[in-house]
Amino acid sequence: MYDVEQIRGDFPLLAQMVNNKKVAYLDTAASAQKPACVLDKMSEIYRSAYANPHRGTYYFAEKITAEYENARKIVQEFINAADSREIVFTRNATEAINLVAATWGIKNLHAGDEILISEAEHHANLVPWQHICEITGARLVVFKVTDEGDFAAELFKQKLSAKTKLVAVTAMSNVLGTIFPIEKIVSAAHQNGAKVLIDACQFAVHHRIDVKKIDCDFLAFSAHKTYGPTGVGILYAKAQILESMPPYQFGGDMVDNVTYEKTTFAEIPARFEAGTPASVQAIGMGEALLYMQKIGLDNILHHELEMTEYMEEALNSVPHLRIIGQPQNRGGVFSFAVGKIHPQDLAFVLNKENVAIRIGHHCAQPIVNRMGYTSVARASLGLYTNKEDINSLYEALLKAEKFFREE
């Protein structure tokens, strides 16, 4: 049985009172809270096993190296990769996508080639490809979603062509909550001879990932959204593709042999991890993924589906509130507008009621504009979200709607 109240007890921040009131944290899509086991693990490493990994033969260096590489294996198992060498630690998913763009992209894309993305991409899966197109002469092509925010296979296939060399698509929109059928997208792209990159930042929080089953060529997500620390993310890529890619950054620990005349580079994944790594953060990420697995990814999904349904009912009961996007297959992300209330004003009232949401274009300005807005409010769910959080949002929204209506 999923005991959300017991789970909430694992998160110290959720126990804090602000102005003698509980806080309803509904901003997990931006960054998730951290369970005590992650905080304790990182503190333990700093206190009793800190050193620079891969660089010493003394006790602390060997211990942190073992912990760091074990974290890589945890990630491998979490996404069911074939080999831990297919896991590259980066600063975040943004850097992971930039790594692919700056290495595989520059090497393999040429004038006349096309990169196909969806209309619903985060800037991190849009701007790097714009830049690579400027460098290589390739062309960025965008396939639309429906007016409801749904993936439409026919719109995707219309844009998929013999010129398409890469499809880069989110698995779950951070604005609309739309869950994209990534297996079908990958299959269609591969039949067309294109490689596929999946931005799994939102998807990894809620759903089981199996890269063997998906068969994607690249996949990226960040630790801070999967209940781990900031400062670390992962790039997954098939080993044979990684081995064909040149290094992204240059310096210590990514080399094999260095002379003044020539440098040769380390094997994968080390050649992509230049400099002192965020070792403690990577270890914290591993602990966070173990925490999710201990609860059970299927259990998390079942709970969040229940909360998603409850949230949708609550929001639809607020006068003049419009949920932005009505996809048939949605995750726990809800963008919305209430009448003519500016999102900044709405957030101000909600903050007074200790309800934490996000406002703005959520680093996905084109899709927000496409839906008819420049800024929207967004509430998002996590494994610790309960009905009390959603009830607090509902009551705060009613107060805001009434206040601005009477003003």
C-alpha cells in the first residue's frame, strides 16, 4: 500500500511551517524536494569519504571512486541500459543535450540535413539545435501538436523525411503535461534512418524508463527533478555512438596520453567527463534513484495518476479557470490561467496561502505562445503530493478569483 503520509515524512522541507502554516509544494516539475536519505548520503560522503575520484590510491580516494562508479551502475539499472559505459555524468540535462549537439551534431550534420523537434520542446531541446543549424547548415523542422496539446502521428510523419537525420523530442511536456509515444516516434524515425534523442526530464520523475525497449539513441534527464541534488544529470547514448563521438570538453581525467605534440583520449564515458566531477552529487543522484525504486516506480505512477485525476477535477471546479492543454495522455503537470488575472498576481495570492507554484513561460516560450499566452501558472505533482496539497491550491485559487473579481 502506498502511504503518502509516511513518504512525506522522508522529506524534511515538507515538515517546515511558514507563518505557522503548512506549505503545499506543487512545483516538482521545476525541481523536486530531497528525501533525508539523499541528504544523509551526501553528508556522509563529505564527512567520511571525500576525495577526488579516479586520482588516488589512498583509502578515501578509492572509496569515493567506488561510490561514484556505483552511482553510474545505479543509473544504468534505473533506465535498463546495456552497459554502464553508456552513462555519462553531466551538470544537468541541458549540458547533456548540448554535448550531443556539439559532438555528434557537428560531426554528422551537414547542409541540407534536417533536425526534427516537436512544438512542445523545452528551450534546452530547441536552442542548441538552432545553434548547430547555424554552424552546419542543417535546417530545424518543427512538427505541431494539436490544439488540445496532443501528439498527432500524422503531423509528425508529414515532417519526417529522407532529410531528417535527428529527431529530438520530449517524452513529457513541462507545460502541457502531454506524454509523447516515444517508442512509436523512435520506430518511425529509425525506419527513416534518423537517430533519436529523448528529453526525459519530466518523464523520468513519473514513469519507468527502459532504453532497450524504447531503442532511443540518446536520452537525457536531471537529478534535481528525480529527488536528487542539483549540479548533476545524465546522458545515455548507445555505446557504439558514444565511441564515434569526439570529446566535448578538454582537460584532466578525459585523456589517455598527453604530449606537447598530441593528446589521445580516454575510453567512454571518461572522455566526456573532463575535470573534477560532481562526485558527491552523482552519488546523491544514485541514492535518489534507489529511493524511487524502493517505493516502486509502478506504485509512484499509480499514486500520481490518482493525484492527476484529483487535480484536474479541482482545477475544473474553479470559476473562470482554463487548463492549458487537454491531452488524452497527460502526466502530473498542469498549466492554467484564471480569467484575466495576471499569473504574477495569482502567484502572489497563492504564496500568501503557502501554495508554491511556478509562473512564466517555463523555458518553453514557443508552446506557451502557441496556446495563446505569454505567461501561465503551473502546478505540478510529485510522489509526495497528497490531496491536502491540491485542496490548498483549490481554496487559494477560489480566494484569488473572488478577490480580483471584486476588486
